[in-house]
Amino acid sequence: MSEPGVPILLSLPEPDRPHFRNLALIRPQLPTERQLELVENLARTLASPHLLALIARTPHWLVHPPVLHGLAANEATPEGLRRDLEMAVSLFDLMREMDRAPEGEKAERAEAVKALYQELPGELRPVVKQMAKHMARSVHATGTTLELPPLPSGDPDWEALLRLPPAPGPVRPAYRMSSADRTAQAESTLVQEDLGRFLADEESRVRIAALRNPALSEDTLHGALEAAQAPGLFEEIYQEARWYFKESIREALWTSPFCPGELARRMGATRDLILALERGAAAPGGLDRRRLRRVVSLFTQAEESEYQYLTWWAKRKAPTMLRVIKVFFDRLQRRRATQASGLSPSQAEGRWVSLEERVFLANQATQPEQIQAALRDPDPQVFQVALENPGLAPRDLLPAIPALDGHRAERLAANRTWSAHPAVKEALLHNPHLSEPTALTLLAGLDGPPRLLLDLLRDQRLPHLAVKRLAQERLRAAYEGMDVPQRILALRHSGGELIRHLPAEVFRDEEVLRLLVSDRQVDPAILLRLARNKQTPREVLERIAGHPALMAHPAVMSELLLNPKTPREAARRIWTFLSPSEQQQLLRSPHLPMALRALGQLSPGPAQP
């Protein structure tokens, strides 16, 4: 079968392409149980808005409740689509609550269900109808129905299926973070879009913090180089050892039209020298006199900062040239030396170091700077020797783990001493190059608080869905094993993240939610998550509407009003607290319930000047 959607496939980031291939291949057919399980896992764990939009625009997947609930619970789902899906979820919650409601309230709740159904977009109504039939009766003994929406036919328009909808709702003013906050977020964020924005920042320390972030990918860095016009960014990338040896990054630096002239000349001379050496090695007679003179001329033009790359290249491609490079480097050092005795201690960092010396240093070093340099050495032999150094401490090893390649990550995971260290295992699990079997083995032997599992589920760089699935299962088991006070404490410490990853378990436990909301010092972020989620019980929404912190957080009030499950009296009371401008913003949202929309149209608008 031909590759589906090749042009749109190339426009997606590299980690999203395998998922797009799987979705595109199974989309035209009736899904099997294994395929539905795959779609459900992707709907819950993917961080790509484009792929989540593709799942949300496939009706014969949405009729299966786990897929619908997974998309509605995933905060990475595009805002417009997610609100529509949450409305469908809340419709079924209202139907279930209507069956359990007292006789006097059933009529009112039935009207709420009808009104909410009328507000659903046209493409979701057949899905909701089919799911309602499935809830009301079963067609045969298995309890499933074969009346699925029609399967897609013909060549799909992948660009339209992956297109993001415009963000609805009130437009909040952008918040400008301080320099210190931007630097701190650039060091710790896992979101590639944020890293691209920090790389374009006008302050150098923010850009440097983003470049040192282990989560920064080559695709994001390539995009920043294509759009960058600040000369400082090019020098900062060049000075980072992590990117200095990357051939693709060096090529992007050299070919960029905004690259500073001195840096382009420096890298261009090295590029010409390597090309001349490769051509000479491929020639039948080797280097003739003319080519030899050109190579010598290029060696004399090479800058001191380029000899590390030349050495790394020679070790991989031409080991016989290592001695020649050392001769020219020593010649450069002698020419630049100011003392007859050679380099002073302050200049020792610029001395060329052979492989034997680096292996010896990796085995005997006691200073943290020397050990960390050995762990970052381009030669894997030096890294292996550094792991056996008795002076190696976790504080020296942990900063190097996020940037390890797959080979070194596997070596570290197989090390008998360090693979048993809890902090090392946790850091290895966040390395995107670790293989899936190794990651599953490490996770199975990792015992720790729910925070460790939440960090794994939160990390967007992890490519293995099986690892995230196991982390979610262990988090679910840990949550179900807690008593009520422990669950409340876990929800507080996670800032409400448990609500995203364990929606069924959290929303089923109404007692915990009521006690959590009753606390006057509750985190407003938790109130916001509960107010915006359409699976939150009505009693909990009513308690949030009466919470004393409500007036200080207009975003919570807005989400309560946009939630169709909020009790009508509580919604009317909150509506009166809003200013005329805030009311007008909410009236422009397509997700405002009709009862409040009618109330807003009757109320007087903002005063005209």
C-alpha cells in the first residue's frame, strides 16, 4: 500500500509521523478491538493537536465512548473541538443523572438535555444519537450495535482533517513574563512551541537556557535558525557542545543567510578542509602535490575552536589523520603561545587531548567538571570508563542523562550499579532514545510517589505508548489504593493533573471532590479544571459556584457559565457578577448555554460613550 498523505506527512514533526501512518491506514476500515485500543490510547496520550483533530473528525471512532472521553479529557485537543466533545460527554452525564433524579426534577433535567442537544454541532449529533441508542438498548446478545456511521470513501483531504479550528471563547490579554520567569521556564518546559519562542527571545540568557534544555529537539532548533535574525543565537548554538558536533545543525548554521560572517568563514574553512581530505582519500593516487598544498593551506586557516570537530570527524571517518591534526594543532599552539614553557594553567583547556589521555582522565578524575566532560565525550569508550569511576556521584551523572543518545542510554541502563539507583532510573525513563523494552523494565522496578508517574505521563518527548500506558495503570492502582485524605492530598500536590490522567476514577469519587472544593485554601487551578470539565458532578459545580475564591478568579466564573451542567440558578447568580464587557465576551462564545444567552440578550449592554 502506498504511503498515505505524503506531503502532509512531511510537514508533521518526526515523532508524530508513525502515529499519523497508523491512523491513516486504519481510518478507511471497520476498526478491530486492537485498533480501537490503539486509537483510545492515542486520544488520551497524544500531545499533537493536528492528530487529535484527525481523531475527532472520524465519526466511526467517536461512537466508541473511550475514544470520545479520551479526546475530551486530553488538554492538547484543540479548544474548539474539545469543548464540543465535552458537551457531548456532559449530555450523557445529564441523561444518567436524570434517571437517578427525584420525580420532581426529572422534567427540568429533561429540558436541559434537549436544550443541550440542540446546541451540539451538526457533525456530532449522529454520533450522540448512535451512542444514546447503544445506552438505551442492545441489538444482540453481545450488547453492541452494528449501526456505525458510514466509513470514509475516496481519497481524504488530509490537510482539512488535520487543520486546527479557530480558538473560540473570550480572548484573554497576553501576559508578558519577566526575564527571570522566561529563563526558568526555558530551562524546564517540555513544549517545543515554547522552546521555539524562547530561542527567538531578545535576551541572551533566555536563549542560552532554552539551548541547554534537554527537551529541545533538532526540528525546533532548525525552525529557530530559519527564522532567526539575531547574530547572538548563532554563536550561542555554536558554543553549546551538545549542538557543536551535530552535522545537521552545523550545516544549518553555515547555510543560514543570517549567520555572522566570521562564524560562517570559520565553519566554511573546516567544511572545505574535510571535503578536500575526503576527495584525497577517494583519489586513486591519494593526495598529489597540488591537493597537499591546498590541505596545508586550509589547515593554517582553521581556527582553534574547530579542532575539536576536526578530531571528532577524523575518529569516525579517517583515523589515520588524527596524528596530522595533532601536529597542526600543536603548531597553532606554539605560534600563539606567549611563554617559552608552553601553555599556562589558565590556558590548559585549549590543549589537544588524545584518546588515551581522556580515558585515563575519565578513570581517575575526581573533580565534577572533569567527570561531566568525560560523560559528554564523543567517544563511547570514554563514557563507559567514566561510569566505572569510583568518584562518579549521582549529582554528576543526572545532568548528562537527558542528552544521551540511544547507545549510551542503553549502556547506562545495563550498568549493574547505576541501573538500581532510583533517581538514575527516573531520569533514564525521560530519555526519548531509550528503547521500549528497557523503559518498561525500568518502570516495572521503579517505586516512588505518584509524582514520578505523573511526570512520565506529562512528558511529551516519550515516544512509547506502552510506557505511558503502564504508568497510567500504576497511577490508577496507586490512586485506588489510597483512602479519602490521601486522595485529596494527591490531588492538591498534583495541581489537578490527576483529573486529566484519571478522569473516570476522580469524577466517580464525589465525596473526595466535595471535600476538596470545600477547602477555602484550595488551589484555583483545581477549581478551574473542575469548572471547565463536563464530567464534573452538578453538586460539585454548585459548590464551586458558591466558593469564596470565585470572585477573585474571573476565569473560573467563565468556565462555570460555559459548562452546561452548572445548575441554572447558580449560573444566573454568577452572570450578575460579571461586568457588561465580560458578558459581551461570553455572548460571543458559541458554547454559552441558550438559557444564559437569552438572559444576556435581555440584560442591558455596556453603556455607550
